[in-house]
Amino acid sequence: MPGIVLDMMDRRPIWAMPGWVPERIRESLPAGWKLVVMDEETDGSGDGAARISSRVLDAVAAAEIYLGYGIPAELLRAAPGLKWAHSGAAGVGSSLTPEMMAHPVLFTNSAGIHAPPMAETVLGMMLHFGRGLDFALANQRLGRWSTEPYYVAGAPIRELSRCTIGIVGFGGIGREIARRVAALGARVVAVQRSVPREGEADLAPVEGGGSLGDRIELVHGAAGVDAVLRESDYVVLAVPETDETRGMIGADALDAMKPEAVLINVGRGRLVDEDALVSALEAGSIRGAGLDVFATEPLPEGHPLWRLPNVLITPHVSAVTRAFWERETELILDNLERYVQGEPLRNLVDKTAGY
């Protein structure tokens, strides 16, 4: 009897699996399939659980499919018959162990599931700086009514419809960001993989007519990143951390940005050289930074980023949404049907590429 282990009872209430999820999965199972639901708390933060309990290891011993948060090496060693492993996290870095690289298991993630709330977080960060809300909040804390930051010559107050938005990474998150800012009239320049993955969706329509293809310019490779840095009023990082992307925003990249530009990072913290970023922000070389991810999390107490007035920090929560389980369950059910029918799975991770 083919078995599925569902191990997604996150310790955080907003991510905790509702009771209707396993029922929906059971209803969709072919005859003869068995679903085992684990009731132990797991951790879906970051790339998912680094370790896993002995009860789960016992449960996966005879499983064909595992649905959890992250795929630790010990789980692969405990499940000789595992054919498909799915992670509710978008990041896969902690799962790409030597065991995973050598294992023939199909590995899928939840890339794209988190895109809508992350895109809205990015939009909020843009408006925070573009409308000078950082100045307003600083004066509010002081109980001071001051229009000076807004009325001076060259005030950094902008309309999105007159801005260029550079997006590094044009997967599910990057596309969702592009959809929103394009609908507000912004110009978008996006760095895309030179060769899109097989089955990757076409550019989605923008509400109100037209398509993203009419509103954005796609560029590729290192030259594309250089163009984004030079031309953009907002530079948004929406790529995973790989050997190629780690440290991609250092002193040279920051020097290439406009003085009025804002860096926004919702990808991974180690995409950015934080020391170089602090130096650029202190010197006023760029307007500001909106950061949801950091090289070390939690961001250590006393880190220079905490004290800078031109930084907006969110504690790796850009993906938080009450709609997660609706989208995640739809993805699981769709892929389960594809798996049973022998069709290609959505969100299949390229283990070699690292995403």
C-alpha cells in the first residue's frame, strides 16, 4: 500500500496545519493509498527543519511520499522507498545535502506560494521610502511636526509611476512584484534566467488589460544585473542563495546604484555584504534599504543596521499570510494528481542549480 507522511504541524500558530488539510488530501487519494499525519510540532521557518524526530523517521520507513518543511539527510537515510519529497518552504538550501544530491527522489518546494504577501511587503517598503514615511515616523516619535524633509529642494519623494523598478530574480516572487508595480505604472527591468525552466508559466496578465510582457524589459546574466543597478530607483532582490548569488551585492554593486535608489531584499540575507551596505547607508550613497532577511537571523542585538534611520527592518515575515494553507493545499493536491498520473510535478527543484 503506497504511503504518504504529512509532517507539517508548524509550531507557529499562523503556519500550523488546519484540520481540513489532511481531510482534503485523504479525499483525493486513489484507492489503496494511506495517509499518515504526524502531530508533532515542526519548524517551517527559513528553509525548514534541520532535524527530525524519531517518530517521523519511523513513519517514513515505508513511505513513498513525504510532505514536510525541509528534507533533512537523516530522513532520506530512513526512507529507502521514498520517491517524492515536498517542502512547504520556498528555500531549499538546508535540504540540498550530499544525501539529497545523490538520491533519485523527486524534490519539490513551495516556491510561488509565498509570492503574493512577499510582493505586497516589497510594495509597502517602496511606499515607505517613496512617500517619506521614514521621516514621518522619526518625527512622530519625537512629537515633532516637521515638513522640512518634504519641502527641501531635491526631496526624495517619488511616485511609483515615474520610477524604474529593478527586480533581480524573475521567478514566482519577482513576477508577482512586477505585476503589482506595473499595474501602478512603473517601468520594470527584470533579470531572468537565460533559459527558463521547462513548463514555466508565461507572463501573467495584469488586471485592467495588457500583459507583463508589454510593461517590462527582461535582461539576463551579469550584464543584466549591472543594468538593473545603474538604472533602477528600487533594486529588489528576489533570488535564492546559491554559489552564484551569494554576496552579489557588495561595495561595487552599491556604488553602481543611484544615490536616490533603495535596496530591498526579500531573497536571502547572504546575497548582500552587510558591512558594505552599512557603509553605503551611513555615507548616504543610496537612499535606504528595506530588509526582510539577514546573514544571521535573528539579526544580532547591537548590529549597525538596527540604528540606521534609512533602514526598514522586518524580521523575515514577508511571506506571512492567512492564505498560505489554501495555496499550499492546492499545490499538494495538484502535484499528487500529477504524481499518480506520471506527469511532471510543479515546483520541481533543480538540485544542481540550487533552486
